[in-house]
Amino acid sequence: MTIRSGVTRTVGTYPELLLVLVAAVVGLSVGSPLRWVGGHQGINILLAILVFATALGVSTDALRQLSSSGRQLVAALVMGVTLLPATSWLASRLVAAGSLREGVMAIGIAPCEIASVATTALAGGEAALAAAVLIGSTALCVALAGPILSLEATQAHVHPVHILVNLAVVVALPLVAGLATGAKVHLSERQETQASSAAIAALVGLVALVAAQVHLGVAYLAVLGAIALIVAVSALLGAALGRTTSSSRATSLLLTTSMRDFAIAAGLASAAFGPAAAAPLGLYGVVVITWGTAVAGRLRATASR
């Protein structure tokens, strides 16, 4: 997806969903070799590529026009570091103690899903507001994820400084580099398409690597229940945020609040607890991208009537 002048040009949102589903099946099927890649910085490398390629398309001009959305933006960012982490912590109690619970816990600490900017545009929402939430929530995640996890995971040895350094290298630096490059160099349509294709390829690769950590069993029924609870509660919170603003901004708030970034959550869980903790994030990624695409399609169809 590419963001220019506050408008997102979606590169086949539905084909992207299909690719994600295929990647999840491949990850579950191949297993061991992909687990080796995931355990040797594969998740971090692809995450850095995804963040950089996406940041290339963010228009700083569009973001400067957001003064009238300041209150909603601040509310969304505050909710992202308070209520959403609390929601994922509570939902993780449905899962037995161990790596699966730790992975679920990381969902609410992650920033908004990078793909939520594309789904916002597809739904007719305000893409510039969605992009601002993406940037702001990512910065807050880098700064606060370590302390939040150390408070929530009282039974695990979480090192906030290690998490901060990992997120700074894998998320913050590629984000800043992408934004700076995009602001300095006017990308041609071909370059925008190439950046978008790189982002999609990295996203698909991440789904495969994270899905490879999954060992399907009865325990995943509890994980699925926890994920459904997180998506439902975050969607209600996002809808509540949008009740006092325009429909286009309400759409942005709904999608950015209810879609948390599975890839950054996977990187966060891996850094804090080890690669096995990333396993639930593959399932969450498929669920949340399916949710976002379905909601965007529904809102777009409703608006066209």
C-alpha cells in the first residue's frame, strides 16, 4: 500500500489477503526450516523491510493537515498504550501459562497494523489520520513496550532495555529512514509500486515465518478465543472513539484501533520471550487482516448505496 497526499492506493487488498492465507498454510506445512529462519533473525529482517517500505509512501504534507483531528489522534494513541495492553493481558488469562499466553499478551502492546492504512482508504476513511496513528503508535510502542511488558509478565524475565534496543533497530530506524527518504525523494509511480510490492512480500514472508512457530493442538482453541475477544473489545473501543467525529475519521479510528500490527507484536514477543512466543501472532495476523478487509469492504459497499 502507498500513502500519498492523504490517499492510499491499495495494491489488491483482497489478493493480499489471499497471499496471507497461502503464506499461513505454507508456514504451517513447512515448519522446521522456517522455524530455523525465524530463530536466526528472519522475523526482525523482514519486519525492518516492511516498516521501511511502508514508511516510504507516507506523505508528510498530508500529515501536516491533521490539526483538526488532534483530539481524536491523541485519544487513539493514549488508548493504544493503556486500554489495549490491558485488554490483551486480560484475554491472555484464557490461555495456559507459557509461550502462547506470552504471545497473546504482546498483541495489545503492538502499534496499529500497517495494513490498516490501506483498509482505511478502501473503506473511504481518512487515510492521513490513519497514517498519523500508525506513526505515533509505533513511536510509543518503541518507547513503552519494554516497561509495559515488564509490568504484565511478572513471571517472566523481561529486559526492557533489550526490547527497547531491538525495537529501535528493527522498527524505529527503518521508520525514520523511510519517512526521511520519502520526504526528500519524490517517488515515481513505478517506485511507489516497487515499494508497495516489497512491503507485501515482506508481510507474506512474515506470516509464513510466524505461522511456522505454530504447533496446532487443543491449546490453540483458547488462543483463538483470546484473539476474538481482543478484536471485539478493540473494535468497540475504536467505534466509541469515532462517535463524536465525522464518518471518515470514525472509520479511521475503528480500523486503526481494532487492527494491531501482528508483525511488530511477533518481533516484540520474540525479543522478550523467544521465537516460540510468536506462534499466536500468525493466527492473529490472519484473523485481523481478514477482519479489517471484511469491515472495509462492508463500509465501502454501504457508502456507495
